[in-house]
Amino acid sequence: MAEQLYTIPVNDAFDTDCECPVCAMYIKLENDALDYTLGPSYMEEDVRAMTDKVGFCKEHAKKMYERGNRLGMALMYQTHTYGVIEAMSKLKPETKSGFLKKADNSSLINYVRNMSDSCFICDRIEKVLDRYIVTIMYLWKHDEVFKEKYKNSKGFCMDHYAMLVEYASKELSGKELESFMEITEKLFIDNMKRVKEDLDWFINKFDYRYKDESWKNGKDALPRMLGKVNSLDIQE
């Protein structure tokens, strides 16, 4: 079964002390995808064909730039922009409009919006992350050790909580689905409350009445809450 191929990275993520194991999977996939894209692969014909076609989203363009391979990135953008210029040249904006007809620039606008949303790295991540989530459902059904590991996790960010609910509705049924939903909801709510209490204490520490008190678990509460709500990985 294909899902068994992904049991190791899924178990590794749930062994990690983090606020969302699915975020841990995503971060690992993202780093691997960035390394792959900016490694020797950027000279491979099939990779260049894909990057030429779909380009990169704003977030991953920035992360690629920060990694320092300026030549590799320049070569990919050189050929990518050839296609953009060619396509945009055929989609010149209309300026004429009249009483019965308005200028129709929908094709140009749709092209730009679609290109802004397309990303070689996002596509690479999402393809594998999809299999990881399916593997979670597979392990839930077949591996009692994993099930206990899942129950003892620190919950999930909002996006990945919704993703787990969505996939469970398709992959599980009956008592397995009922149990998964109940436990997943409890993990999400209980751990969101836990981080919120830490955030409350973080705020209290800026009140002079608490200045001599211990930070408890509040010192890193804000980045952890950003992880829970916005799926951000902020290291301090």
C-alpha cells in the first residue's frame, strides 16, 4: 500500500515536540523543495520546463532569494520571463469602450492572477503533503502505537486542523471517524487554550505588578500562537 511508504516521515513529525506535527512535515518538505529547486536540478530540462511554465509564488521567491544561489535563480527567471513576455504581449489591455460595450480585459487579469498563484515549489510540497495526510488516516486505522502518539500530540494549527477534518471525512467512516473527529477537536481546542493561557501570561509580564514573577511558559507564547493561528514557523 502506497501509504506505508510515508509512515517514517509522519511518525518522525509526531515524535517532534512542536505545536503542529503537520506544520513540521510541511517545513521539512518546503526545505527539501527549496534545496532541490536551487540545487543542480535547475539545469535539468524537465525541471526548467516546469519552472518556466508555473514560476514561483511571492513567498517562495523570497525564500529562494534568501538562500543565496543568485545565478541559479537568475537562470530560472530568465527563461520564465520569456514566456511571461510572450503571453502578456498577446493580452494587450483594451482601452475602447462605448455605450453598448465595455473594455474586456478579463483574459489579461486572469492570466496575471493565475500566474501569481502558481508555484513550482508549492505544487511539489502539496503533492507529498497530501500523501502524508492520507498516511495519518492509514496509521490511525492500523497502528495503535501511532494512535497513542497522535492522542498525546500538542494539537494542530488552524489550517491543518481543517485539513485533517476534511481528509478524515473521506478516508474514515463509522466509529473510526467518530473517534478521530472527537480526539482531533479536543486536541485542537485544549492546546489552543493552553497557548492562549501562555499568551495571557506573556501580556501580564508587561504589567509592573508581575515584573518579579517567573515567565513560566509565556516567553515564547507569541510565536507559538502565530504558529497555531497562522501556521508560521518563527524561531527565537
